Amino acid sequence: MLVLSSPSGAGKTTLSRWLLENRKDFVMSVSVTTRPPRKSEIEGRDYRFIDTATFDAMVAAGELLEHAQVFDHSYGSPKQPVTAALEKGQNVLFDIDWQGAQQIEQTTEEHVVSVFILPPSFEELRNRLRKRGLDSEAVVESRMAKAPNEMSHWSEYDYVLINEDVDICTKQLETIIEAESLRRPRQIGLTEFVRALR
């Protein structure tokens, strides 16, 4: 399970999309959320959009690996699709905040690799939020006000990338994935291979 987190606008969604387009061994954990969809978002691809009662019922039934309140809306990662993907030998990508990352680390530590994405500067973060044109100026400023708290959790992650150049950052992320996939416990069939060698 690869967890990517960052303050809004630092680039985790761009990196996530690149990863899913270029790595067939990864699938996305599609979060559920109580917030309304943005114009560009597609149900089932970007999020599953549900009401608060449905979300609360999923929490009560233990159907979420993690859940958190972010910007006045609830978000969570459904457990069943993740388990199914892992059982098929696929890697699962999570585009979640630090609260969700903490919960996943606590319950499934040995299967998780976490990466925090930082912007090159606070001003560049503001510029990126404005350039993407998804939110009003008031929402941009609200996100900027919460960014310092989000960034304060960087040290809780396995890796930290500074996204000054998206191409460089993408290569760094791919290096992390390659190195983590070569860790001994993740090499499926290695024990049998070594036995055969001996």
C-alpha cells in the first residue's frame, strides 16, 4: 500500500495520476466522501460521493480502513476493494491526508510505504492552488491557512519529496517504489527460489 499525502496543491494528485497511467501494477483506492463533486470529477474514478448517513453507517460497520474529517467533509477508504486488490498481487495507491495515513500505519504497518509531498515554497503552493482554478479565493485561503498544520506531519512519513519539478519528483517516486518492491519480504517466491538454488 503506497500512501501519498501533501497539503492541497503540492502535487499528490498529479503524481497519483502519473503513477496509475504508467504502472499497471497499481490500482487506486477510491475514497468515499460526503463533499459534493467538482465539475471535473467522475463518480467511482475520483471518489464515491455518498451522504453523511451512509458514511456514518460504513464507519459503524468497520468498513473503512481509515476515515477523517477534512475541510468540513468526511473522507474514508473502503476496506473491501483494497483487500481484494492486494490478494490479486496488486499494489494499492492511497491519496489521503495525514490523519488517514496515521490510521493505516497503525493497522497495517508492514504493508505500507508512506510518502509526503512538500511544495518548494509557501508562495508556490498558493500559486498552484490559484492556477488549477478549482476553488474560489476564499477556499484557496482556507486551504493555505490549514497547510502549515498539514506540513507539520512530514516527519511521520517514510519518505519526503519536495515537488519543485514534477518530472524530477516523479522519477524520485518511481525510485522509491522500485526500492521498496525489492525489499526481501515483498519478493514473492524468493524463499522457494533460494531453496531451489541450494
